[in-house]
Amino acid sequence: MINDQQAREPLPYGKPSKSFDIKGFLKRYGLLLLVIGSFLFTITVPIVLLIGKPNYEVKALMRIDPVIPSLITKSDDPSIINYYQDYARTQAKRMVEFSVLKKTVEKLTPDEKAAVLPATLPADKCATILGFIIKVTPVNGTHLIEISASSPKKEGLAPLVNNFMEVFLEKVRNNTEMQNKERLTYLSKKKQALTNEISAIENNLDTLTKSIYTASYSEEYNLASKNNEELQRLYVRLFGDRVIAENQNMATENANRQLKSLKLEPMVEEIVMNDQSLDFTSSWTYQQLQQLRSSTDGLTANNPDRIYVEQRMKAMQNYENKLQDEIRKSARTILYGKRDHDLQKESIIAKNNFEKAKKTEEEILDAFNKNKDEAVRISLGMHLGQSLEFRLKHNRELLDRIDTRIQELEVEGKAPLRISIESAAREPDNPAGSNIKQLLLIFLIVSFGSTGGIFLAYDFFDNRIRRPEDIRNAFGYPPAGIIPVGNPETPFSRILTLDPAHKASKALRSLAVKLQCEKEEHNASLILFTAADNGAGCTTIALNTAQALSALVPKVLFIEANTANPAIAGLTGVPASPGLCDILSSALPWKTAITRAPGFSMDIIIAGTIPEGCIAQQRIQNILEEAKHEYDFICIDSAPVNKSDLTENLAINTDIIALVAQANSTFYRDLRTSAELLVRLGVPAIAPILNHGGRVRSLSIDKLLEKQPEFLNKINTVKIEKFLNELPPATELFRKTIEGIRKTGTFLQKIPKNIRKIVPAKKTRTSSTKQKK
């Protein structure tokens, strides 16, 4: 009950509006609703008997075959066994489509239409009415669908149902033919597209055959690929020969360079030594020189003969040397020239062999590359040819299937429908029932429904508090005390003394015990009693609570702060003395206003002399602080918090606010407003009290609609007021009401029970017996 912390929002756990009490509603208005509803229903029974008429009904059956025979193909599954119920319900819904109903009305003759429907209405309006007349229902456990129609007249019902079935069969047949026509159109277009595609593929294959020189698109017939293998082997062999020739050429060049660096002088000298002419000359010269040398023996050096001989000998030696030099030179020329010739010849041969091998390799490589490109081109062509062949084969197979499907559809279009007429409708001989029970049910619902609606609307606007759950919904916690109704023979202000065993006395003492617990736990001794509105019994409850507290603690002070309606002097019989207003407006000590009432064990400060202007409130806080040290409890009776600023000032200086609500009188919204005001003032605790005693105040219409819901403000009442002002007198209004009911009965004779959406009546006795009754 003590608020440890003030919430950010006022009453966060409470509900802003009052909850609807179903049990309380039935308890308050149940008997009255039953009496008024029964009265209204009783006075409408003659009207029902007046407008009640017999009803004729016809029935027909249609059969849905779960399996239909197929003529030449099994491509479409003709069985609907697995989903037969769904199929039957679907067909039943399709039968009552607007187009079927409109064509049925158009197919009727003028006499048949006038017998069932208004003759002057157009076909579309009649089709809407016909949707309520004809009823289509799948028969459980069978393969049948029942079509029924009812009307106060038996003429025209059978033709109506039969035309309805024929129109639906015609629609099904047209849909089937249209579906087959759409399929045939699509398949014909697909066939033409496939034919054009096949022709294009064949032309591409002819062009490809001329390009790759084969009509067999297999790698076995790729001659370029086989030539490629041979050229590759040949190239490998020629590559080896070219490498060998290149190496031989390089070796020959290296050998020639090394051979050129060798000297041939020994061979030259050998040739010179082996030359026979030089040998012969040398022999001859040697002989001559010996002869000439012998001829100079004994001759002096200056001897002319000796000189001549020596000159001749020298000439012969020079000739020999010259000849030797010529032979050496000639030998050197021959040997070096021959060696250069041989080396150059070998080099030329090796180089030619290398060039030959290289050229041959290049030619074979070029031929290999060209042949490889040709092999790739042919392979790609063969791959394309295989793809074209597969596409051609697939398209031809698809074309064959399409041709077969076209023939199947042309034949299946002549197959029988799955739905057919099992039995046609016949004109009824006797009526199937009467609409009296249905009309009685309608008027029964209207009588009790209208009465209940009025009471529901009244209870919806009635915002008064009636039960403890309303207090819980408003605050988020239950009331601190529930005061029951007191003894009528005992004044409520003295009930604790005169009737202590009464439930109200026990509830007041229980409330005092709770306040005592609050004092022990939170030192709460200042208690302000206020109410959500006037007349809630706040003064008597505050007085009785203070009296109950005086039995628990020795010192209790009761202060009357309700200056708007002071009543303590009359209830307690205290003598006239200065009161609260007197000490607030003067400097008198507050204890001078304390008095005692006979029969009460507590001190009382009455309201005193009420000033004409505002009440001075400067001393309130000091007086309460001083009284708190003198007394164990201080109970203050005040005016409603939302109507008195004195109550607000007292509330912010007290410990507990006892907010009293009168059951069946205090409004829920007033209680919430008062509680929110106290919460915003920052009071420490609020203890709601529900008072069932006191005088219950009557509820006025102005008070009932004081704070009406927002949606009512949006309603334009000008037309309603104009309608109420233009209403005729009661007698004329009653006469027009009777005439309207008679016209309604005449109209209901033409419209069967299905259009009124009520349960069909069971079969009654014969029409003659009903007429006698």
C-alpha cells in the first residue's frame, strides 16, 4: 500500500477504462431482459401467423463420374478418385456463379420467370436473387450433387432447376471445347515452329557436310586428324635429323678452325727433300763443286782463275738454293691450298646438310600446323554436326509426339463429359413445409436482441464502480478496505458502538488494523480521508475509522477539513467551539480547538466558522507537525480532492490518502482522475476504499453522457434529429408499421426461405390439414 517510489506515469498498472462485467450485467438486467423480450415476442406472434405461408421445394440430381472412359489415349489422367470431394465442392461452387445464374434467368420464358422472380426486374438483379433461391449441395457418400429450389408457388420451380442444370452443362462443354481449342492452337503453332527449325537444321547440316567433306560426324572419319599423326611422327624424325646435322655443322666448323691453326712446314720440308729434280740438281751441283774445288788447289786467293772458279761455284750453290726455295714455296702453296680446299669442302657439305635438314623440318612443321588447323576445324564441324543431329532427332521425336497429341485431342474432344444430369426436377404436388418456424426464430432474435442491445448500450455508457475488481483495474492493486452496507436501524456514524458485530463494523476495524500496521512499518500517522465525488460516505467512514483506531492506540485526533459540507457537529453532538477555520485564520493555538464528543474516545477539531473568502492555509504544515508529535493517529476528513484546494494542500502533508469510492454511484473515470491528481502531487501512499453503504445516487442522462466515447463525437446527429422531428404520431406510426409488415409477408411469399438465410423447416402435414388449423 505504501509507494516506495513514485512512478513516472500516473497509475502505470491500472487500466484507463472500466472492464465489462458479464456476470454483473446478467445479474442486473437478466430478468428484466427476459420479461421485456418475452413481451415483445408475444405481441409479434400474431404477425408471424399472419404472414406465414407454405413453401414448395423441387430437387434434381447431377452425377459426377470419378472415372470416365478414354477413347484412344491415356495421356490425361481420367480419374479423380483421390480428390473427388474437392472436385465435387468446386463444381458446386461453379454452378452458382453469376454468369450461370444470369443465363438461367435469360433462358426462362416470361411466364416461368414471373412465377418465381419479379417479372419487371432485369436479368442481373434476378440473378442475384436466384443465388439465394437455388441451393447446390454435394451428397455425402455418393457421386451425386443435389440441386434444390424453394418458393411459395410451385409453378416455375421445375423449369428453373432444369434450365439451371442445362446452362451449367453447356458452360462445362464450352469450357472443355475452348480448352481443347486453345491446346490445338498452341500445338499447331508449336508444330509449325518445329518444322521450320528442322528445315533450318537440315540446311545447316548440308552446308557443314560440304565444308568438312563428310556426312559421318565421328572422329574416325577425320582424315586431317590422321594426317596430323603421320606428320607429327615425320616431324619428330626430321627434327632429330636437323639436330644431328646442326651438331655436325658446328663440329666441322670447330675442327676447321683448329686445323687452320696447325703449321705445315714439316710437310713442306718433306716434299722438298723428296723432290727428285732437286736431288738430281744437288747431286750434280755437288759433283761440279768438287771438281771445281779440286781445280783450285794451289791457286792463290787473288788468282783470277780461283776467283772465277769460286764465283762459278757460288753461282751453282745459289742456283741450288734458289731451286730449293722455289720448290719449298711451291710445296707450301700446294699443301696450304689443298688443306683450305678440303676444310672448306667439308664445311660446305656440313652446312648444306644442316640447311637441308632445317628447311625440311620447317616445311614439315608448316604442313603440320596447317593440317592441325584443318583437323581442329573438322573436329569442330563434327561436334557441331553431332549437336545438330541430336537436335534434329529430338525435334523430330517432339514433332511426332505433337502430331500424336493433336490427333488425341481431336478424338478426345468427342468424349462424354464427366458431369451429367442424373434426374431432372419435377413439379411438386405438396408443399415441403412452412416458414412460420423461421419467422418465429427471426422475431425471437429481434425481440431479445434489440432489448439486450439497449441494455448493453446503457451498461457500456454506465461508468459507475460496482465491485472490488473495478478498484483493482483502476489502481493496479486491490482496495485497502471494503465497507459493506450497514444496519438500516442503526446510524452508520455510531455503528461501532451500537452494533459491533455487524459486517460493516468488522470491516472498519480491519481497516484500522491495516493502518496500525502501516504506522509500525513506515511511521504513517497522518491519514487524509477524501473521496472521488460528493456523497461517497467519506465523513462517516473517516469518523468510524478514527473511532476504531482509538481502540488500538491511546491518542487519536480527528480533524474536520470538509469546509464545503461540515457534518461532524451534527453526527457527534459536539458543542459549538472554535474549529479548524478559526485557528487557520487567527493566531490562536491549535489545541484551543480540540473538543470531545460524548460516546467517542478521541479528540475532535470541527470545521468551525467557514469564512466567505479563501481559507488561510499557511499554518497547516506546522499544525500537522505539532499534532503528529502529540497524537498516535491524526484522521482528517476532507472534501473531494478534485474540488478543493485545501484537500490538495492537506494531501501533500499527510502520510496516507484514504480515497473513498461509493459503490453504484462513484464513476470510474472520476476515481481515476482523483488518483492521478494525488499521484502527481507526490503523495506517499493511496489506500482506495470501496463503500457499499450510504445512499445510492440516481444516474442522470447528462451524467451518463458527460464523457462519451470518441467515436460518438464523429457521428453526425443532424439527420437523426431531423428524422425524429418528422416522425408521425404514434397511431399513424403503428398503422404504417402494420402495413409494412403485411407487405413484407407478401414479398416473403415470393422469395423462398433460402434467400432469408434461415434453416429449412421440416416437412409438416398436408396443406389441407394446415389450412384447417
